Amino acid sequence: PVTAPVDFCVLCGGIVGLATEHSLLCRRPGTSVVVVEKEADVARHQTGHNSGVIHSGLYYPPGSLKARLCRQGLRWTREFCDTHGIPHRTTGKLIVATEPEELPRLEALYERGLANRISLRRVPAGELAEREPRVRGLAAVWSPSTGIVDYTRVCRTLATEIAGLGGVVRTSARVTGFDERADAVTVRLAADEPVLARRVVVCAGLQADRLARMAGLGEDFRIVPFRGEYYRLPAARAGLVSTLIYPVPDPSLPFLGVHLTLTVDGGITVGPNAVLGLAREGYPRLSVDLADVADYLAFPGFWRLAARHLSTGLAEQFDSLVKAGYLRRVQRYCPELTADDLLPEPAGIRAQAGTADGAMVDEFLFRGTARMLHVCNAPSPAATAAMPIAAVIADRVSRD
């Protein structure tokens, strides 16, 4: 165990935390950095439970930090995987409009992508039918640079490289509090010696608000868990589509809709939806953690958020409980799929920060003290953009 003072302590062991440690080690040789992760391995939560997509950056407002970091992250992810022999594929993606009212939103998405300097092409209905005979749509936008990867494998490779650079990754170490003084922070752990660090960076995802409150921060936002439920198509359906198939997203929500995603193991997943979670880290169906539920119910902003999105939330809940409802979402663009095609697949849980006025935070949210920086919201495409995000974080904590 690391008991001597270190330059930086990073919490926790998801892809953003590991990328931050890597970035700090690379820019300042000889720097001492330790990652503290409460689980027995890295990438056990959001990073290891997503759809594995390497995003191109077309969805995000032109000029935004997310758009810029996503473009940079796409390049870094591919180069890192090539360097370390991690399987990945550039599959491309079709965003498909299935109803006339979606066509203006599809065109707006196309224009936004061009403004973000993303290579895109309009695909009319005839060409769509020729390219993807099992997909129905009025029009589509083709994003050729979108890809897929296993982010858990990326994280484990990062952890190995961190060790080679002199960094430390401590697992099975749960944080219980912080004691900050003028020159350092003591990170208290439940069953281990504390870590003394000159700077602390917290990238805690689903637990971001709780760790912020331990530091005297974070009363103005709360993490609301949204459960993303997936299915996997049977092996006989492996050739159903040749690329990723996405619906046109609802611009009022930070979710991209139920899509068909190729996987690096040769399969196809369906999902995710976005259902209010009853447990931050409960992945099996019907998981409930009363403390997690009480936490967001006690936050006034949750009720404003719920009122704002009541009809959408009820529809999501219905489709979660009734498989036929979920299936109808997919049949809009792939009508031949049946309920028998939807096989069980592990769910994911998204850490969505909500503010006191009931808004969902759609950008990065930082809170800090003199010696601590808390990354309180790292929205999609955080996995794709992990290393550029880490560079921004490292710049902020290294200025002194």
C-alpha cells in the first residue's frame, strides 16, 4: 500500500480516472500518482456497461467542449488500440428517420455534424434499402468514422501501462472521507491506510455527488441513475445489419435512443432505453437500493425534472416492463425482428447529474476546493473522449 505522500490521488478506476492518472504521469515524469478504486477491478461500472461505441462527435453543439474532445478522443482511442493490439472496428453508423416529422431533425443533425467538421453523407431511402435491406427508413445520415471497441479491455491495458510508468492502482479501497489542509488532502479509506496527496481528482461517476458532499461540495446537484437495458440478438441474426443503426434522437433528452450495435465479438446488441434507476449499481433486473432512491427523492430538483419529463418517463417505464413495447421501438426501423430475437444482455446505469431547477446537466460539471477537483458530470461521449478529458483535468490540477 502507498502510505507516503503522493503528488496526485485520483478517484476512481473508470476510464476517465485511469486516463487522468496516465496523463499526469506522461506530462510530468517522476510524478507520483495513485488511483483508488472501491471495486476489485477497474471499469466495473459505467465504463464496463456501455454499448462500446467510439463516437464521431456529430451530436454535440458546434464549438462545445464535448464536440472538440470527442473528435480528439476518437483519434486517440484508435491509436491506443492499434498500439496495444486491442480489437476495434470502424463500422460506421446510419441514423435513420422512419417518420416524416423526423426528417427536419435528421437534417438539423446533419448540419450540426458538418459544423463540427465530421465527415457525413445524406442517404436517401432507395440507397438505404440497398445498403441495409432489413432496415426501413425514409432517409438516413451516414457517419463513416463511428466505431466499436471493448472499453473494459482499454481500461485494463491503461492500468498495465500506468504501472509501467510508475503509477499505482489500488483496488478494493472504498473512500469514507477527506481531510483537507493547506498543503495536502488525506483520503480516508474504509479498510486500509489513508492516502495523503498534494492534489486529489475525483472522477467518481455514479457516486460523484456523494464524494463531492464528503468534501463539502455538491449540494446544488444530484446524481440520478438512469438504467439502460440491453438485449442481444441470437447468433443466427449476426448478419442482420452491416453497420450501427440509430434512430433520430429526441433533442430534448441527452439519450440517443434504442439502437442496433455491432460488437467486437461479432454479435449485435439492442439498446439502451433510459429508465429511472432504483439502484446506482444494481445491474440485475428489479434491483432496488432504498438509500439510492431516498437520495434523489430528497432532492427538490428531482421532482422538477420528473414533472418536466413525466410522459417520456412513463413511456420508458412501460417499455421496460412490457417487452412488446421495447420491441416496437426497434421494429420502427427493423420490422422483421420479433420478441424471440431479444435475448438477455447485462444492463448499464448512466450517472446523470440533475440541478436544483430540474435540468439535466448535458456538459461537464466541475466543483473544486483549493486542493481537490471533482468531475461531477462526465456525459457521453466520456468513454470515447476519455484521454482528451483527462488532459483538460490534468491542466487544471497542474497549474500550480
